[in-house]
Amino acid sequence: MDNSHHLHLNLFNGQLIPRIGLGTWQCTPDEVKEAVNDALEAGYRHIDTAYLYQNEAAIGEVIQEWINSGKLKREELFITTKLPFTGNKPEKVEHFLKLSLENLKLDYVDLYLIHFPIGFRGEDDHDLFPRDENGRLILDFDSNMITLWKAMETQVEAGRAKAIGLSNFNSHQIERIVQTSRIKPANLQVEMHAYFQQKRLRAYCKKHDIVVCAYGPLGSKGRVDFSARFGVPKPQVPDVLDDPVVAEIANAHMKTSAQVLLRHLIQLNVVVIPKSVSQSRIRENYEVFDFVLTANEMEKLSQLDKNNRTFIFDEYDGVPDHPEYPFIIPY
Ligand code: NAP
């Protein structure tokens, strides 16, 4: 049954996850304060961040203001954050989650994700992209996903995370965790948009009752700035926002292309976390519950899939050659 007009999806543990959240990657602390405030005003109750984004403390300030002023209760919010790549060791999980909670000024997060299946060997909490004397990223070749996941489970039992999940894992890696877990992953966050619809991975997750969350749902055009910092060639970003089929469907509903792209994923039962720092676009991206795409329109959008993965993490040198590099198998 189509319940895409509902604002939430159910996680397997009974928790409700809002179908739309605010993405915050590449937002500076000042930008994110304004964006989170605008988003909460617009009705968003789900915020996606990560220790790596270095903006948790600013997000925490806004949340605290809203809660202290009585405008919001903690339980109305759904906050996701992620273990940094340098935290992919069982003994580091609690430490990094406690740092995130301190930043966010919260007692618990609603969802804690392992950000990436490959770990980096950092010297300290601030050394997020550790490099050796030759300037090469120091990758961890000894990490063990099973023991790492056990440390994640401990966080649920300790009440620091309501649910735990994965990001950028392929189906074989997820399977290893599902087979050995006491508390299974509730969520998988991966790249997904009209040109990269991940049909097989979605079907796999559905089988295991894992809710999928799409990052880069609008094509992540701001990613170009990020890659420039690493001195790698400009990534090819998918121009889904300019697609003529999307524009035609948008016109028919008097909506924008962004709204159609988000609505398409929502109707596929995928959670979306579009990032914006513009008040008008933050509002625009939330106005996706007052129209429904027809079966024919959904089919036209599904036909746009080009299996076009653009987040390949090649800005992190050596990562594509690591044995746990997730994107060498089809899904
Ligand atoms: P995205 O949400 O697909 O795209 C954001 C870009 O689109 C920004 O440049 C934004 O610019 C622009 N934009 C937003 N709304 C728009 C609209 N209505 N019309 C036109 N342009 C619009 O890309 P993303 O930030 O890469 O992904 C979303 C979130 O997913 C991230 O912020 C992060 O929270 C998460 N993420 C997670 C991972 C992971 O490894 N787990 C990786 C990437 C992203 P303005 O800000 O100027 O509006």
C-alpha cells in the first residue's frame, strides 16, 4: 500500500524516521546554524550530520535553543551522526560517540552510522585524514567489521544511540554484519538519485528490513568544491536537476525539479537528506508531501537510471585499492 503521504517510515525497532532530513555536509558552523534554524521553522525534524563534518557543535547549539525555549521536545527530533573513518576500531566507538554527543549537547542520537567500511589510522581526535611522511593517507588494514559492529551494539545497550546503521557498505559487507549481529543495522545511507537508483541494493535492504537513506539526492553539485581541496580532478557530478524528463514532470505538477527528484525517492520508500543553506531551497525541498507522482511518472523517472555512481571516494588516495573498498561489486 502506498503510504508516501506519511511523514515517517518505521525502522525495524519501532522507531519512526522522518522521510526527509536536512543534509549538512560542507556546511560551516555559521551556515549550519542558520540552515538548521530555517529547517526547523520549515517543519524538518530530522538532521543528518557526522563527526567528520565538524559542525555538530553548531547544530547542537540550535537544537538546545529550540528545546530550552520550549518550541521543541527532544523526542520530536531525529538526529543522525556518524563514526569518523579514524574511529573504525571497537575501542574507539564509544569515545567518538561520546564526543559527538558532547558536541550535539544530547544524551543520545537517534541513529549512529559507521560512515565508511575502511578505517584510517589517526593520531588523535582531530587527525581525521592522517598522512605519512610521504603525504599518503594512512589506511587501516586490520579493522574487523564484526568486532566494530559489536561496539556499535554496545552503544544501543548503553542508551547512547537508539538505532545503529551503516553508510557506504555494499551488500556483501552488510550481509556479514546481518549474519553475526545481535542488533541488526536499521539503516543504510548511500548515494542515490535519479541517475543512480540502486535497485538491487534497495531490494536487498527491503529483504532485511533495513531502511535506505539517499545521500546526494539532488546530485550533490557542491561536491566539486570538496574535491578541489584534495587536488584531484573535478568529479563528474550528475546533472539530475537539469534533466528534461524531470523538468517536464515538475511542470505538470507546478513543482520544481528538486521536488520531483525528492518525491520520486520518497515514493520508493527511501529517506532523503537534501543539503541546502538557502532558506528558500530548504523550504522548497520540504514541500514534497502535497503531490503524488503517478505510476506512469514513476516509471519515466525509473527509466532515467544510468547506474551512474559518482561518490567513489577516490579523493582519498589508496582507498580504491583497499580490500574492503565497497564499490568493486555491483551492489
Ligand atoms: P545534495 O543534497 O544532493 O545536493 C546539495 C547541493 O544542491 C548543494 O549545492 C545545494 O546548494 C543544492 N540544492 C539544494 N536544494 C536545491 C534546490 N531545491 N534546487 C537547486 N539546488 C539545490 O548533496 P549532498 O549534500 O552531497 O548530500 C546530502 C547530504 O547527504 C549531505 O549534506 C550529508 O548530510 C549526506 N551525505 C552523506 C555521505 C556519506 O558518506 N554518508 C556522503 C555525502 C553526503 P545550496 O546549499 O546553495 O542550496
